[in-house]
Amino acid sequence: MRHKSIGFAAAALLSALAIGPARAQDPAQWQDPSKHTVHFVRVGDGVQLEVLDWGGPGRPMVLLTGSGNTAHVYDDFAPKLSDCCHVYAITRRGFGHSSHPESGYDDQRLADDVLQVLDSLKIEAPVLVGHSMAGGELTTLGAQHSDRLSGLVYLEAGADPADFPWSDPAYRAAVEKLSSLAPARPPVAAADRKKSYQAYRAWQMEAAGFAFCEAEVRNMYDFNPDGSIGPFRTPERVHQAIDAGGKKRDYSNIRVPVLSIFATPSPPELKDKDPEYRAAAEAEHTILMSFTGRYKKNLLTAVPHARVLEWPGATHYLFLTQEAEVLREVHAFVRGLPQM
């Protein structure tokens, strides 16, 4: 996953209307099995965003993704929240079937895009749930428009792009040392893992312990007629612009309830490790925990009643790998909000 950020042409071009329904795949080809409708919402001249809508009763909830992903990364997760909320997800500009303009990738513009989606779809007082880099949009909207929101949920989205571990020379040195001492693993050639979605899924499961659903991979990448995976849809310039447009997290004007979940590293297993490896692993763990401590302090200083959780050993994609626990916490958060 890129971050400070990581990172099929639209099936229907819409008229100049702000909102229009569309299908994300050619009906004669592979079909997304998730039970959502797809809209494209205009947020600027020549810029439209893909919005998925799973329906559901209760207050609205809008899911925002990490960099590199599209709204389809929530295809399996979102329906499990539709028992308590009307659930939407947005693919931000530069990704998937949303427009890929030359500009507009700073925190403010990305947050304004979300606000325009809320206005266009008449979504009132939603809970915003964001993963990874979506912490920027959550924080900007919470600071500027708390009156428009019911709550904010940060899923591994509490890191500060102005205070990131890779900026610490000691952290870089520890990571590089561990890499040099780790047993060599034969790499999986890009051509092999891109032979098909099944090959890509197998590679993800081996490398990371989880895999994106097929709809997400088909929206992240172009697919070739033979079923092999083609180029990543998002240009490198988009990732660079997102990195350049990130700003320090400032929670001081947020006036809505907040839930923030951090995936923290488990203490390293050092039995039978040599002293050099042990020293590097301990340094890496200590530094990462110190960054998490700063992120938590920054949030709790401004929002003292925020619920902040640390889950040792959880992955960055905790809504995929710890789905039941995330659902439990998000449901409890929604139940605790004031009635609309």
C-alpha cells in the first residue's frame, strides 16, 4: 500500500446532469455480484465520481477509501452495515471509473468533492468512515463542516502525512537492516500474478494474508480480453499529487463523535534471533509505537471524548482481515450517536 499514499473506462458517459445511474461493467462481460447501484456524480467541470449505493435503513453512512483503492474495496464489507445505515461508498478522483483530471488532489479539493456528493445525493448528517489516506478528507470535513455530519470513523486513518515514519532516519535504517537480514524469498513475477484475477488473489493471499474482491481488482486495473490484468488505471502523477497535497492533521474544530482504530505492530518474535536482527526489530517496533502515540495524543487533545483503539497485530486493511471486530465497533458507534 502506498501512502503517505499508495495508490475499465466508465461503462456509460453521462450527460451534463449532476447525477445519473450507470453500470460499471459491460453486461456481456463479467458482472459485479455486489448488490449496489452505481451513480456518477459531477463534482466539477469534466469531473465525475463513482458512487456505490447499497441502500439500508437508518442514518446515512459514506465509506471513503485509502489511496490505490476504489469504492469496490467495500463490496463485501458495506452490505454488512446496511442493517443499521443507508450505506454509500465513493471512488475519489484519479481512481477507478471516477475521472482522472490533471489537478485537484490536495486535501481540501478531495474533501470538497465528498461534500458535493453529499449535496448532489441529498445525503444529510452522514457518518463518514474512512480508511488510510481518507483520514485527510475526514479531518478536513470534520473541521469545516461538523454541522453537516453525525460522526467520523477512522479505520487505520489516523496517521499524519506531516509526521510519517519513513521521514525518521532511524526507522529507515531499522527497516533496511531487517530487509538485509531476512531470508530471501523468490519474488513472484508481475507477469505471473497478472495472468488472471485468481493468480492475483493467490499472490495477495501469500504476500499479505488477504485479497481484494474481484470487483476491486477489475476497477483498479484494466483487464485484457483474455482475462489477464493490464495496466493500473491510476497514473503515477495522481499518487505524487496526493502526497504533495497532504497536510498536517488538525482535529481542533471537530465537533462530532469520533472513533479511531489503529493497527499496531505486535512485539517482534525474537527467540533464537541474532543480536543484530534483535536490535533492528526492537528499534522498528519502538519507533512505530512512538508514532502511534503521537497520533493518538494529537487526536485526544482536540477531541477528548474520541474512542481510540489499538489492535496489536492487525493489518492495515483491518476491515478485510478483522471484519467482525470492525463491524462490531462501527455498529456500537452508530448506536451510541444521538437520534436523528
